[in-house]
Amino acid sequence: MFILLSNCSAEEDRGGTAAVQAGFSDQSLTADGTELLDLELSNKLYSPTSSDTSSTIKKTLKRKYHDSYLDIGFAETTDNKPQCVICGKVLPNSSMFPAKMRRHFEGVHPECKVKPTDFFRRKYIELRKVQKCILYHSKTVNEKALMASYLVSYRIAQAGEAHTVAENLIKPCVKDIIECMFDEKAAKVIDTIPLSNDTISRRIGDLAENVKSTLISRIKSTKFSLQMDESTDVAGLAILMVIVRYPYLDSFHEDLLLCKPLSTTTTGTEIFKLLDEFFAENSILWDNCVDVCTDGAKAMTGKMSGAIAKIKEKAKGCSSSHCILHRHALAMKKMPPFIREVLSETVKIINFIKSRPKNNRLFKILCDDMGSLHTSLLLHTEIRWLSRGKSLIRLFELRNEVGIFLRDNNFALGEKLCDERKAVTVFDATDKVEGFKKKLKYWVESIKTGTLDCFPITKGFGEELESDIPADILNEFEVHLLRLIDAFNSYFPKGLHENIQENVWVVEPYSISVKPSSLTSQEYECLLDLTSDTAITSKFKTEKSISDFWFTLKDEFKILSDKAKLILLPFATTYLVETGFSAYTATKTKYRSRLNAEQDIQLQLSEIQPDIISLCKSKQPHPSH
């Protein structure tokens, strides 16, 4: 067959060349000449891939495009198909044949038969521009929709909202705003943003994984300290939450490291097992852990099988600390029976009003009618015992209003606020935790001498009664303060204070005149050079925090800076874990009890911003359907 086609091609070479030169737009071309030219071009443009059998040739033949096809208005697409440059219609590859293309050209566009070749070239260029514009617009819109989907997902996770809020609330609201501010066409673009429940869940998973990988890469090669606690969520799962503090760039950073459920029990062994598996999975070295802060529970602090004991077996130089807030709460539990009874009755009075909506509303109306400074009482939490003082002060300030309300409602404790002499016992002078231990002895001495200047509310109440505070009540105050001194000495022993004093050079480097025992001779010489530098002195006064000050010296005084950062690295409280569990509780409610909140909490509690741009580049953008 190919021999015959080749012979025909050779015999008609001269006539075929003349026909090609004449062009397809030549109307004087005869039918025989047209068929001859079509045959010649088709013979030349065949490209068989196999010569075994004629059937194989027919199946694998693919027609090629020729530049002269542009004279009859056809260009080539990217997938080797003929496309009309006038109407844009794409024909199959089997139609890459002059006769078939001419049939479309003359049948659909007869008015273009007399057009020159430049006309078709201009049409071809215009078609390409339109195609590029459509492709660019489609690609740009899809990429922006993908970016918007990630940004919305990130905000939903940080706010702890349900994943369905994007499609049910955010998207309709944005459409309404765009339609009002711009036009309906712009509002339709919002429909291309994928914001379904499953999409938001996947996006949050991608963002959380990005934040987690960034955090792990930061702590793999640096020292860090841990703060951890365990709690039970609304679904009955025991959740272990771990916060990590680590140096990065020029400051300390605190981020959520782990938030996973314990599969079986909440013993120290299970807690350490979960934590150790996480460290091994992410190649984190236990030797870099310098301190662990917990709430003092037995599962954490047990000497043999506690989580801290297991951690110290892995990290030989790791220390541990008991949350200061928990120690304060434990110290305050030790009070005389008389004061404990007063506090218990106070709680009952507050709960009688605050925990009942009707009583709360009526009490507010009563306070408004009496022109009171406040219109509601305050509750306090058991762990934050400092709030107890605020609750008592508020009750004391509203004692007249509360007394009237309780008597009107025949409450059993209503008479407690009628006897003005006993009302003084509901007040318990509290102050901030800082400096509390130093003030206790002074308060005891003041009570012994009858001087109540350090208890202004009690003194003012006595002046209001125009009589002295009874001696038996003052004796109860004295006994309570003495017990507090013993409790604080127990939970905050003298050894801890001495250890802090050995490292006081970290916070007060300019007050050191004698070499501290915690510094070597070389380190002390560096400290002397540091305190003699006037430029560093001004920097010490202007830095926002002491940790920032030592970070600025990491190059010039590296030895001292590294030592100071290790001393400042441990946590003092488990406050971050407590707030983390508050966020966890607000996110995983009884209406979302099946939610795996680990990824949402990762984004809520982490300071690390996810790299949304790199995430978008790794995804193929698709519009919403």
C-alpha cells in the first residue's frame, strides 16, 4: 500500500507542487485537482507506528497538522485536533483532512471563502488570547477560592466554632454583603469557595499538621520544658494536654505540643507511655527536656510509677515543679473551723441568689431600687482561691441588700446578715499571692496589738459600728494566720527560696557583689564584664522582660545567656493547661461530643501561624460544586 502511495506521490510531485502554491482559496481549482491535492497531502501526513498489518496501521495512524490548513480557517489544538479559528469548534483528529475541514469551512462560514490568509492569522491570534484569558481567569479564581477556604477554616478553628458554620452562616452572609456592596455577578464568585463541613475539617487538619510539623522542627534541637495535666471531656474521654516552652529566635515561645485521649487508665504509666510514643514518633529527644510542671496529682508525682518519675528515668537532668497556684489553693484549705463555717455559709448564700435565675433577677431589681453600687454577687472557683476574696468583698459591700432579700424569701441563713457584730466574720482579708508570705507575720503582729490598719474594711466596719471588733473574733483571725504561715512554710519550704536566691543574678545582675555559688569563676567574670558595660545597662532598663534581655546577649555573653535561659525556661504554674482545657470544653460541647478536637485546639492554643501559601501550592484548586 505504501509503495503504491509513494509512486502516486512521486508521479504527481510537479502538479501537486503547483496546486499547493495555488492555495485552497483558489476557486478555479477543479474537483479532480482538489481530490489529487487532498490525496497527496494525506499521503504525506500519514505517520504509521507499525507496519506489521494493515489493521494495526489503521488503528495507530494519527493525522498531523499542516500550516497550509490555516488558509481554510483551521488551527491545531494542544491535543492535535483541528479547531476552527472563526467559531472555535474543535473537530476530531480523524477530520484532520482538507476535504472535511473544507466542508465545515464552506458550509458554516461561506462568507469567509474570499478572505486572505492574514485574516485567518488574526482570527487565530484572537482565539489564542481568549483561550489564555479564560484559562488564567479560571486558574486565578480557583486558587483564590482555595486560599479563602483555608483562611476561613483557620478562623473557625481559632474561634472554636462548629465546622458547619462556614456553609450555613458565613458563606450566605458574605454573599449578601457582596451583593449589596457590589453586584450579583461578584456575589456568584463566592459560590466557588469550597466551605462544606467535610472540606473545613480537612482544611483544619492540614493547618494543624503544618503547625505541628513547624513546632516539632523547632524543639528537636533545643532545650524545652513541659507543662501537662489530664482531664475528662464531655464524651468521657481522658484527655492529656501538654504545653511546651522553648527558646526560638529572640524570646521564649509557648505552644500546644500534645492533646490526645488516654486509651485505658489515667495512671502515670499510661500518661508516660502516650507521651513517650509521641516523642519517639516525632524523633524528639528526652535529653532536651529540662523541667516538667504538673498539678501535683499522684498519677503525675508518684515516686515509683508517676509520670514524672518515668520521665526522669529517660531525661537524667530533668527537674520537676508543683504548680504554684495549686500550692496556694492547698495552703488556703487549712483554716480554723469557725472561719470554715463562715465561708461555707457565705457560699450557700451566694449560691441561693446566683444559681437561681428568678432570685438573681429579683435581687438585681432590689439593688437598682436601693441605688447600690453593684447589682450582682460574684462566684469563685476552688482552684483560684484569690477570687474568694473578691466574692467575699462583694458580699460584704451588698450585705444590707442581701440581708433584706434573704429575709423576704425566708432563707435559713438570712439572720446571719442581720447581726452586725457577726457580719464582720464574713470578711477574710486576702491579697495577691506575691508577697503574701512576707505579710503574714506582720498581720499577726498587728492583730496582737489591736492595730487594724492593714485590714481597712474590717477597721471601717468597726468604726461604722462605733465599737471595737470583739476579741474572740480577733483571736480567730490570729489563729488562722498562724496556720497559714505553717501551711505556706510546708508548701513553700525555705530550701526553695534559697535555691532561687542562688540564681538571683538572672533577674538582678547589677545587685551582685559577691560570687554566687551557682556560677563558676569564668561565668562570674563574664557577669562582671556585663555589669560594667554601660550600653548593656541601658538595654537592661529598656527591655520588656528579663528573658528578652538575656536573649539579646546570646552572642556577646553566650555562656551567661545560655545559663540564664535554662533557669528561666521551666514553668511556674499549669495556668496554660488550665486555660487550654477551658478552650477544649468550649469547643467540644455536648452538641459536638463526637468531635476530635485535637486539631482545632492545636490552632487555638498555638502561637505558630500556619503556612497557608505553601499548603495552597501543594493542593490542586477546585471550585465548589
